Amino acid sequence: MGLNIKPLSDRVLIEPAAAETKTASGIYIPETAKEKPQRGKVVAVGKGNKDHDMTVKEGDMVLYGKYAGTELKLEGKDYLIMREDDILAIV
């Protein structure tokens, strides 16, 4: 990835996974009814701080809270930047 951004401290840059377009039973979900994805790929990781070493690394798939992080747009793509504490699990 050619991103020129490095999160500071214990922050992580995540590329959200695409929202589901079809349910398990085959029903298509309209654009207005789609939920925010709660899963994404870690794109960049900060160095941590003196009390906390980073657990996640670039390339990890993670689960995070529905309203976690700050949304930003870089080079035409959507990303989230959040503290590592906001990440719920590594998948």
C-alpha cells in the first residue's frame, strides 16, 4: 500500500471492509439500509507508548465497535483511525 501516513502513539489506521450487499437468504440490501461495517484490515500502526506495546500489526483483520474511531478519506478511499483499545478482537 502506498499510503504516506503513520499513526502516532497507540493509534491504528484501518480500512473498513465493504458493507454486505446481500443477506444470507439472498435478499439484496438497498444502499440506504446498509449498516456500517465493524470489521476491517489494519493498514498502519503507531509505535505505542511507554506503558503500552502494540498488539495488532499491519495486515491483521480486526473487529471494532460500531461508532469507534474517526472517519477520514485518503487518496479517494475511506479509512478509520482509532486507538488500539477501541479494537475488540483480531480475526
